Amino acid sequence: MNQPSLESVIGYTFQKRELLQKALTHASKSPIHLERQEFLGDAVLGLTIAEYLYQFYPDSPEGILSKMRANLVCKQALLVIASDWKLAHYLNVGDGERNKKGLLKSESIAANAVEAVIGAVFEDGGWDKAKTLVLHAWKNSLENIKPINLSDAKSQLQEQTQAFALGLPLYQINDFGVQQTPRFQAKCFLNDQMIGEGFGQRKKEAELKAAQQALESEIIQQLKD
């Protein structure tokens, strides 16, 4: 089965196809590459998401909106879009950037290319076309995101331990590698005793889950009794 064109996947047809070609070219392949478009796309993405959140969450303060936006434009969010677009198949990279199976060695290349494609659409079609692309690609993520509680599990745990003069929780991170799911393991220690463990695709996610488990541990529960 023939692979569909990226234009059909993203729902946009370029007037200047060289802009798309540049957005799909890594610096390891050519001196004409995606980095400047990545810079432009990052700004377009950030503003589009910020405008959406500002309009749809009128009662949320700036701090919460900022954290919501950060979760929607982070590397992991970009990798979800790259996977949806199957972007890795379209990228032009140097031979050293793919393994023997033809897979990208670095996730960052695909994440950066998502922003570059957004930047290329902005260059080619202007703000409205780029905004439409982002809102369509991020549709599921935007519909499912909820306002974030700034007092997260890590903060709550630290407040509990400091209130009882037990010192600060410490986190040990194990990175299993980019090809592993989940990638990170976090262990939460209090005075050399492990009281929580968590896993996630991002370090912060793993740490939050470890902190949440620690909050539910016997040692913390006894403090509340």
C-alpha cells in the first residue's frame, strides 16, 4: 500500500512545496534545514494554544493556564502529533540519525519537525491556515485537558514532611531509554526509606506518581492520624 502524502495527512496543500521540504529536512542531511521554521512554528503553536485556553477557560488564572499550555506544547505532546502524522517516515535525515531498522535514534528530531511543519504552513498560508492546522491536530488533547491543580502531589508531600520536620523527599530517576514504555521510573525516598514509586513517559509524570503513592503510604497516613 502506498504511503499517503504528508499534505493529505495534515489536511493542507502547499503552494510552495520547497517550504515543506525544508521543514522535513534535518541539519544532519542538508545546510538548508528545519531549524528556523521550528522557531517560527513554536511561536505559532504557543499562541494558538494560549488563545484557545484563554477563551475556553475564562475562570482559570494565569498560572493554571500557563501549566496547561506547557503540557500541550511540551516534547511529549509534540511526539503524539508526530506519531499521528507518522512524521518519522517523511523526514530527511543523515544516515547516522537512523538505526539499522530505519527508526530515528532521537525523538527530538520528530518533535522539532512538528513545529517546523507548523512554521512552514504559516509561511505558506498565513496565520489562519496555521491556526486551523494546530487546532485540528491538537483536537483530542484540547478536548481532554482539564484545569490543573497547582498544588500537585509533590508539593503536597513536601508540605506534609516539612510540617512534621521529616526533611525533604528525594527522587531517584531511572531512564530506561527512548524506545521503552514507560521510559522513566521514579522512586521517592524520605530519610533513606523508599515510600513511593511511579512510572511515566516523562520524568515529571513519574515523579508525580511516586509522590502520589508516597502520600498514600502508611508513614504519611500515620502523620495525618
